[in-house]
Amino acid sequence: MSVVKKKRISKKNKSAWRKTDIKDVEEFLEEQRQEERVGSFTEKKDDELFIVDATPLKPKQTVLTAKQKRKLNAKKPLRSLEALNNTSKVQDPIAKRNRVRQKRNGRNIEEEVRNPTKPRHFQANKDREEYYKALEKKLSKDRKSDIAARDVWAEEDFRDKMPGLKDEKGWISKELALYVAMNVGKPAVKVHDSIRHRTTKAKNFEAPHPGMSYNPSLEDHQDLLKKVVDREERIIKTENHLKRVTTQMFSKVTPEERDRRRLEEMRSGLDEEAEDGNSADDDDEKNNKADSEAYKSINPPVENKKKSKQSRRKELRQKELKKKHEEKKALKKQTADLNRIKSIKAEVVAEEEQLNILKKHRKKVALKKKFEPKRLGRLKYVDPDIDVNMPDEIPGNLRNAKPESSLLIDRFKNFQKRNILPVSVAAGKQKSKKIKRFPRSSHKDPGVSFQMLREQRKAAQA
């Protein structure tokens, strides 16, 4: 048997290495990888390698119906998911891997309904069955509620109309009740929270002050006058404050002083030019002297002065001394703080009390602001003026009484105070636009036209 001698190739250059035959090495590595994925024949059992054919020579052919085929196909995994199955038998390189199993939060209601295992599961299924029976019974009856007999302003809960949605234990949340009501065909109308609580303390109707009567008592009339005076004082105080922080902040000058200042400002450059003309000769002499002198730069040259070792050593020593002094000072402060623990505790308690007082005050202000008239539009609500009669204007009887207010205006202001209508002001009479009017050409009287004047002018020139 003749042995084929391998041809030797020079491998001096990199390109010569590509001519080397490495097919046997690649086949060996591929077989090794295949054994890692599938497993070697030596490790496999006989049952995995060989199959005993126990079927008869002529098996009986069974014809499956379409329903049976669907059932068999339903048990098989999908072909689209076969690529996700791990067929490799390569061992995990990390032996001690921390495999974290995802824990499902909460209860699995679906599993409890399908496979109940505990007594509470059976009881819950029974309650659900009773609830759905009662719900079907209620939905089967077509009841029409009488709208006239129902109070439209009363606060009603939609869960009271549907049995099972409002339980005492609180197992069913309001969100779940809304979801169920929407799916059974009775969605609840969601309204703003302000409907369920009052946003103002203003009454629907407030009786007028007793001092506004045509024949009031002395105490009631004096009380009404005091209220009017206090209101006017607050208004005057506010106006004075606005004047003080706006108009009175700036100094006032007379018209003559204003004109004089403006004249000085406008002629400020003229005086300097006159002075410059007189001093022109002096500047020439100074310039000649400056030219004769040697040139000197404004900034002197910078010298690179390096610190000596002695100065660096002294600087480092000073830094260390300063650090020791600060540490000693901090330790001294800690010792002093330990000695005054009682006073520090008293300061902390006083600060907490002050914060609690501030919190109470802010809470009180917020509660007061909650029931004040809201700004629904551009303007802010202002209480109307109080109708008051001076002592000499009190009629004393209904015959001589003069009407001071309007019932319509009073109701309108009350609606604004109760946040029903936005605050508005009377627009007044609108000024009509000036329209330029001119007659049509077809309606003009026959007279001299521009063309006629032009022809007359040309004739006069000729």
C-alpha cells in the first residue's frame, strides 16, 4: 500500500497559511459540538437508541373524524413555538445559578373559581352565584322610575340600586363597582366632587339688617352705621397703601424744575466742547513731553517667582496648625453642647410649638378660604355697598319710605356670592362707529364731471 506524501507548502507569508487544509480539524470540532448538543451514543440508553416494533404486519386503519383531529391537534404544541424549545444538552456553565421564580402578587381569582380548594373559595363561588341570580332577576324586570317623585338634588349612590355592589366588608371597591355597572348596561354618571359638599357658606336668602328698617331701634341703627364706617375705613386704608407704594414712592417736581433739568441735560455736551477748545494748547505741550519720554507698558512683565522649600514647609506647617485648631474648636463645641442639652431640648420644643401654631393658623386660613366666593371669571367678587339712611333721613312710616335697593340686583349678587354666576360689570352704551357714506354714481345729480373740467382746461391752454 502506497502512502501518499503530503505536499509541504512554505508558510513564510500570511497568505500561504490559507492554503493549509484544516478540514479534519473542523470535522472533529463539529462532531464534538454535536455530541454536546445531542449526547454521545455511549451515554444514551438502549431505549433511546432502539425501538421495538410491536405493531402487527397489517395494522387496522382507523378513520378519525374532523372533531377528533381537532382535539389531537389541540394537544400538540404549535409549530411556530417549536423554535423556543431548548433541545440542547449542553450543561449550564454556571452550576450555582440563582434562579428567581416570579411570584404573583395578590389572589388568583380565576384559579379560585375554577379549582376551589379552601372553604372560603366555595363560599365565594356560592355568593357569586346568588349575586348573579339576583342581578339577572333585577335586569329582567323593566321598571320605570317615577322622575317626579324622586328628589333630583338628593345625593344618591349608584351602588344602592344594584344589589351586591355595596358590601359592608369592603371587598368590592368603588372602581370595581363602576366597571361592573358599565358592563351590565347601567353606567354611573361621574360628577364633580364639589356637588357632594358645599363650597360656600353663603345662604340662599339673607334677611336685611334690622337697622335698614323704616323705623329701626337706636341700637340696630348704630350697629349698621358702625359696619358701614368699618367698611369705608378698610377701603380708605387700602387706597392709602396703594398710593404709598406706587405714586408717593417717586419724588415730585414742579413744571419749572422739570424744564430746567431737561435743559441742563440737553446742553451737557456743549460746555465740555468749549472747555476742550481752550485747553487744546496745553494738550499739545503734554503730548510733546510724553513723546520724548521712553515707552512704558501699563502692565509690568510677570516674573516667575517660585516658592522656596522653606516657604513651602512653613505654609504646610501653618495648614496643619489651622486644621488642629479647627478640630480642637469643634471638640470644644461638642463638649459645650453636651453641657447645654436641656437648653437645646427647650429650644427644639419651642420650635415645635411654634410650627404647630403656624400649622393651625394655615389650616384655619385654608378652611376660611375654602368657603369664600371663588373667582369664576376675570373679576373678583366684591360685596355691594350697604344701603343705609342717616338719622335725619329715616322716614318713620311706610308712606314716606323711599326704595333703596332692587330685588333683581340683590338676587344677582347673591348668585355671584354662591359661585353660581361669574362676576361681571355693566358694559354700558357702546359707541357706534362712524360710517363714511357716499352716493352711488347712478344716483348722483347731473353736473360738471372731472372729464369735462379736463377738456375745458386743455381747450384754455390751446
